Amino acid sequence: MRLAGVARIVGLSLVAGSWTSAAEDIAAVLESSFMAKNQATMARLQQDAVQEVCSAPRGTPVEETVLSELRQQRLDAVVLPADGVFLGDWQRGAEVAGNGRGLQSSDDPTKPNGGNCYACHQLAPDEVAYGNLGPSLTGYGARGQSEPMLRYTWTKLWDTHAYNLCSHMPRFGAQGILSEQQLRDVMAYLLDPASPVNQTKQ
Amino acid sequence: MKTVFFWSVCLALSLGAARVPADGVFDQYRDLMGDDNPAVFVIDEGEELWFTAQGPKSATLEACDLGLGSGVTAGAYVRFPRYFADTNEVMDVEARLVHCMTTIQGRDLESVTAKPYSLRGDLGTEIEALVTWLAAESEGETIAPEQTHAAEREMYVLGEEIFFYRAGPHDFSCATCHEQSEMRIRLQSLPDLTSHAGAANAWGSWPAYRISQGLVRTMGWRMRDCFRQQRWPELQMGSTTSIALQTYMAVNAAGGVMSAPGLKR
């Protein structure tokens, strides 16, 4: 899945030559340093275009046209729910948000993956065990359920890079981490007025 | 005595839980433990293993050169990872120990590296015990990894590049969790390994006794488990990636103090 063309563009566009992608060398080093274990295959070490562009050390300048082209590609590739139904069951969404398992070599591949939202985000105000790598989403539902809001939130969950290239957040839809139904349920957990996310602290 | 200790920990944990973040609770736990780190038993075990004749050559590890001369263990750990002329490689402590076991003791590489890190419920491995003792042999010393040889400096550059390498279904790199300060996953504090303070705190506190696992864990294990959580395949002990990342961390930590074995959640 490597897009060599993008890699070349990035390599050429770097200012002052402070960093050049040594991805080919790194690939060989990684190949010799890891071993496949259960569902965690060696193929996972290969980067796609987003991963390659977003692996430049912090502060490394990348040309804005490269970024905006890639961002547009990601936006174009977003798959909205075929039936137009964006919202599922917030209670099932709560389970997805709290579940940190899935796709690790130690995880049972027959069980559904979690979204692990709480690892990085504050959501329901009563849950104190939340991380802070991402912004707090408590009260997210106050933004309402207009069509643009539904599409925006879905897109953010499907592929965060469509809006914010090189965000730390996983691409839950685009990478097949969560199913369409799980995404609907997480959408409801965020947006349903009855969801704990949208209640004030007890 | 044990019961009193147990309840005072519970009391401290319940008092603490209301107002301090989780790591504060573990700080209090650490304070209560004082010098009573269960890792002391593992240190003793490691020392005993160093002086035990093993393998086809029935040799101890006393002839093992950790960089400061044959058999010199005091202060050796804080100079790792470092270049060794006899192997023409930059090695971490674990790789160097494996080298000594296979050459000096004549042991089989495959059996020595078959299970470097214990699983939950195990008693701990030989590598874990030896590394813990060697870290303790550098306790209080200044972290000062060798960066004189070109190969050592190249290893740092490679480590930095791998640190930011995103891959896997979740697009995670080391940097995802470890390039910002004061960040948490759930309630677990994450060190910023790109900063001196964060790297020094992390590098200086491993190996560590993990309270939740009842085992001493090495930095090699810590990184393997990070990659498991990154959804990557399994990092191999003594691999170039492992040594490059440890070099990146140790050099960023240089000037800090080695206080391992630590005590962690």
C-alpha cells in the first residue's frame, strides 16, 4: 500500500534537508527486529501514505500542498453510512468507548474491537479514568444533530486525517478498526441527549 | 507487621484517591515502601547468577566485559547502549549478556534467547535477574551512555527516526504517546521521552518491580509491551530497533540519575 510517489514528493519538499526519509533503510531494520505474533503480522510494519508523511519528527516542515492534497484524498475516501442512518444505540456505544481491546497480538480476534475512546478523551463526566491526549468531549451533544454535524462527526471517527492531517487519533472506519454499526453506536454515545456524555456530573 | 503495612497502604490509597491523580497514589505507595522494593530479591538472584558456573564451558560471567573491563559491573549499566569492538556492534545490556553467555559459557543462542521476559505468574527469568542486579550496580550513578563511536551516534539518529515511525492499524508510533508532557492514557502518566526530564525519569527507573504483575521488568520488556499496545508484531530482544530506541532514550536521559530498580504500578 506504500505510495512511493507521495514519499518522493515529501522527500523533495523538505526544507533545508534537515530530515530526509530513510524509510527504505528503516523498513529493513524493522523487518529484522520484529516477529509476527498471532494477528499482529509483519505486514503491519509497512506504511501507507498517511503514515509515511506523518512520521517526520516533530517540527519538520512539510510543504503545505503535499499536506492539503493528502488531506483531500482522505476526505474523498470517507464512506458515509449507506442508509443515511448516522446514529445507533448510545448504550452499545458506551461499551465501545470503554473497550481498549482489539488488534493487539494478545487479543482474541473473534471478539469485537473496542474504540478505547477513554484512553485519550474525557466523555461521561462521571468516568474519572480518562486520558488527555485528545480534547474533552464531555457535552459533545450540545452541538446538535444537524446534517453537517452528523457528517463532520462521522468523518472525524472514520478518518481524522480528512480534517486534521497527522492527528494522533486512529482511523476507526478507514482502517477497519470499528464496524459501521459500532461507529453509529459511538455517534449516538457522543450526540444523543440521553447519553451520559451529555449529562451534567451527578 | 505485614497486615499493618497492607492496611496503611489501603488507607493511603483511599485517602489519596479522592483528590490526587492515580500516579499520586502510586507515589504515596512508593513512599510507604521506602527502601522495601521487592526487587531486592531479584537483585540478589542476579548477583548469584553472575557468579554461577553454567553452560558447556562451566564458566561464570566474571570474564564478561560490559565495557569497563572484564568482570567490572559497578557503573557499567549507565554507559549502555555502547559500541563493542569485539562484536563490532552497539549493544544494550541484554544483548551483551547474551553475547557473554554464548561465548564465555558456551551456551546455545537459541535457548538463551528463547524466553527473555517472564509471563504473568512466572518467577522471573535469568536475563531479568542479571539486568536488575547490573542496574543496581549503577544505582546513584549519572546516566552517561557512550556516544564517542560513530556507530553509537548513528544508533541515536536511527532511534529518533524509529521513535516517530507510524505503522499498524492504529497508526501508532512511540511519539503518539511520548512526545508531549503531562499526558495520560486513562490514568496512566506518560513520560515525554523527547525531553531530558521525561527520558531521565523513565530511563533511570527501569528495570522496575511491577506491583500489578509481581515481577521485575526490564526496559527491553517495557518496549516490547509498548509495541504490543501499538498493535505491531513482537519486538525482539537485542534487535537493532530495540537498541536504537534505547540509545535515543538513554542519550536524551544523559545527566540524569540511575535510580533503578524502580517500583511501578
